[in-house]
Amino acid sequence: IQMQQYWCPEVILGTKWGTSVDCWSVVCGMFTNNGSELIDPTPGPRNSKDDDHITQIIELLKEF
């Protein structure tokens, strides 16, 4: 649906999603306009790439 760095929480968690994912992508694109990724998930020895992605979203936005 989107570049993985722009995946919204609904997509990562596998829940129902709609047009709000487009808004998420636009905002992520606006923040990454300088060439660096806003969120860059990477797997670790104890977590998956999706786990890291959600963790980075929470670190940026606090609670959602």
C-alpha cells in the first residue's frame, strides 16, 4: 500500500484501514522532504521490523 517507512499504524497492525492512510503518507512525506527518513524501522535480535516501526511511531507521537 505504501513505502514501508510510511506505513501507518493500521497497516502495521493488520487492522482495517481507509483513506486516512493517505493523510498519514502525505504528512510523513512532508517531514521527510529534507531527504532523511522520519521513521526507519530495522529488525533487531529480539524484535521484528514491524515492532521497531510501532516503537518509533510511539516515540515520535507518544500515545495515539
